[in-house]
Amino acid sequence: MRQDILNCYRKVNPHVSVDCVLIGFDGEQLSVLLVKRQGVVDKDFCDTKLPGSLIYMDEDLDEAASRVLSELTGLKNVRMDQFKTFGDKDRTSNPKDTLWLERLHSLKAPVDRIITVAYLSLLKVDKKAMFTNYKYAPCWKPVSEVDRLAFDHKQIVQEALVYVRNQAELNPSFLFGLLPRKFTATQMRKLFELVYDRTFDVRNFHKRISQMPYVVALDERETGVPHRAARYYKFDKNKVAK
């Protein structure tokens, strides 16, 4: 029997949900993964949201996050970590939002307060992050262009970016999950500028790289570029562990 049919018989917890914040970097800009919610006909009703949903009574939070991400985007085996819980009493104050949830999950009782556990993952935006389920129109949206989202999802995205910045302050290697296997100093600097929302001096940033023992210079350079070929670097996880 198909999993979506089996899910129809599972009891939903109307008070707990999970939301997945996937931050991606394509070498030029930071983006966040968004989906469309079904059954929205009101043009004034925002239909864009983070991949998220209420959990089932018989699953734990990590299982729920993986299930929801897979059902809404097709992405599987994505490592996600809890980064914050959202429980403001006014999160479900919009009656259109609560009505949509009640209809979606066929809830008999009205939705009141919902606690959301938010998960975060940093991904490279490349062919490996291709979607296999387009029912909910998953897409990468530049963070700088995120304007209006359903529920309090815009706040969740903003809190996720603050969390990423704080983690990078403690350990800059936290950001290397966003970079390709081989990257240039320019790509790395661009990423840090986006995360910190500031401009770094090129010379000083190169000096900063030289002080990171886990950033290893390779004997390889860019090819087929109109400018001076830049050296490639790689991230050495073993040196971070030491």
C-alpha cells in the first residue's frame, strides 16, 4: 500500500509541527528552499512556505522532519539538526491559516496553539540537490528576495540565518558545507560576505584563509576562465577534528 494512503490512517498531533530550513549556496547567493501549499484559492492568502507539517503521534521529531522533507520535495538522506523551537502564542492567530490546517489534516477540533521545532541544513545548490517530487513546487529562493511567507516562516528563516552566523563566529568551518568540494578564495569570501552581510578586504581575507589549517591549497587552478585562473582549495575535515 502506498505510503501516502497509509498516512491517512495515522493520527496527527495538532499541537506539534516541524519546519525544515534548508540554506543553499550556488557560488553567488544564499538561497532558502520553499514549497507551495495546496488548496489555496484566496489571492491574498500567501501560499509560499517552508517545507513543514504537523507530526504524527507515532513518530519522533527527527523522523517527522525527514518524512516531511521527503514528501514535499523528494529530498532524502539530508542531515538536519534542530536549531530552535517556536511557540509564540500568536503563531496561529490568522484564521485562514488554521482553517487550511484543519482541512488539510481533516482535524475534528479547531487548531489553537502549535509548537514548531525548526530544523536546519546547509546544502550546496547543485545537481546533487535535485528534487524528485514537484507536486509542491519546491524551489530555491534567494534569501535577499524572500518577502512574504505563510505563518511565521519568514521569522524562522531570519532566525536560521542568525543561528548560522553565530555558529560561524564560533567555528568558521561550520560554513564549509555550503561550498563545493573544490572552491576558490573568491567563492569562500563571497559566502562569508553573504553570511555576515559585510564586505571583506581581499588581501586580509587571503591572510585569514592562510591562518585556517583546515583550508588546504591545491595544485589546481581554474580553467577556461576569462580572468587570471584562481587556485583551488579544499576543506580538510580531519584537521578540524584535531
